[in-house]
Amino acid sequence: MTEQKPIAAPLNRAAFESPVGVPAPERVGIGLRPPHHEDLLDTRPPLGWLEIHAETYMGGGASRHYLEQARALWPVGVQATGLGLGGEELPDPDHLERLARLVDWLQPALVSEHLAWVGVEGRYYNDLLPFPYTPQTLESCRRNVDIVQARLNRPILMANPASYLRFRESQIAEAEFLSRLSEQSGCGILCDVNNLYVSSVNHVGREAAPAVAEAYLDSLPGPAVHQIRIAGHSESETEGKPMLIDDHGALVAEPVWRLYASAVQRFPHAATSLEWDANLPPLAHLVAEAQHAERQRAAALRPSPLPNEPDGDERAA
């Protein structure tokens, strides 16, 4: 596969518009999973938008049938996980072509991928794997993003990963790496605040994590952040220290809500999605958590209440 020239993709909201429209930032969306297809269409809950895993819908069959009905009711975003744009190899052309056909058909509001690699020499590892942040990996990642954006004929968002270790070889901080990648390729940024909190605790411990995460948010270029993602995580212990796992299988933790409020204040134009994968609850549970997120977002943007003044927010989930 020959290298393609980068596309011109200005960092503004117009670049991310689709025929359906970009999700309204004040309305929170959820990750749509197949077990919720029928309930979603039967109940039509008050959601801002839906986000799908691209690989679930690349074929035909029932999943595409339900998605076709859902896209007529809500804006839809696409989250891809199989391109491995952080790797040294070029994106798999067959996988990219399947993604392109899905995007051409669906015309989603947003398309995202992850700052990770997923395989090498034709072997796929079914995980989002980390890599060191260096000038060399920045160049290969920029090249891969250019190839994908050229084929999709639109800019994509790149999401920060959850990480459990750091590479000695890294020469560039992750937030700076994302910022340079956005500047050089024209891609946008998906700020996953759960991933950011998980990584911060794993790297520096629970006490120092909030300050590290806030500094990370400060380092991101505001106009490039078009989406904020929230999710739950689990906790284990390794060598007597807490280890957070980004499993998307629980309610959003309180420290992540606080970090979400900070992200909303910095990036008020960005759309929000709630992701839940493991221990999938009933759809009504996800809808209630999304509505809670909408209240959290509104509270973050309004003036601070007077001392002892209740904010009126109750957890619905």
C-alpha cells in the first residue's frame, strides 16, 4: 500500500458535521450494544446520541437492521478499535475498507480510534496495546491517521488510552503527543476522562492522580477536543498498590465525575458519551446514568452555588 498525502482538516466543529448533525453538547449519548437494540427502539429513551463499535456492524444481518432504524432517530458516532494506528505497520487495507463502507453508509456524526496498536505481521491481539511516545512513533502514527482520513474523506478523533505502565523510551508526554498528532494530521481529540484517571492512578498513585490528570487536561488544545467519554472501572491490587482496570463495567466513579466536570469547563463544545461494556445493565440503567451526566455537565457550567445551597442533583442510576 502506498502512502497517501494528508488531507486538509481544519480544527473546527464544521469539519466534523454530518448530514445528521453533530450531537448537541448538552445532551449525553450512550454506547449502543446489541443486547439493547430492541429495547432502544421500543422505548425510544431521551438520549442525545448513540455511539457504536464499528467492528460490530461491519457485516449485514440483524445488527445493521437495528442500526438503520436507530440512525433515523438519533445522531450516531462510530468508535473503531481494530486499525492499530499507533503501530509501525500501515492500517490493514481490508479492515480500513470495511470501516469506510460502514462510514459511507451510516454517515456518522463522529468517527474515532485509539492511540494504540492492535497487532503485528498479520497477528491480531484483540486489545488496545500501548507504545512509547517518540518522534518516530509520532511520525508513523501521523502517517496512519492521514491514510485513514484520506480514505474516509473526513477527520477522525483520536482517544487517549488507559495505561498500566510507562515506557523508558518515551520522550514525549502523552498529552503533548496527542496535541502534536492533532496539529500535524488535522485529527481531533477524544478525551476519555475515565482512561485519564485510570492511567494517572496507575502511574503516580491515588493521591497525586487528580493533579496529574488536571495538568493533562490543561495541556490539550481546546479547539481540537470534540468528544469527552465517561465510563466505569474496576480496582485490583498489585504489589500492595492499587491498580485500576478500564473495564467499563460499573457506575462512573466519583473522582471521574470530578475530572469530567473539569473537562466540560475546558471543552464546553465537546459531545459526551457514556460507555458500558462489561456487566451490561438494562438499558434504563444506562439512560439514567446518561441523564445524571447531563446534570453533572450543567452543574459544572453554571455559577457556583452559595454555601449550604443544595444543587438539586440526585443519582438516578
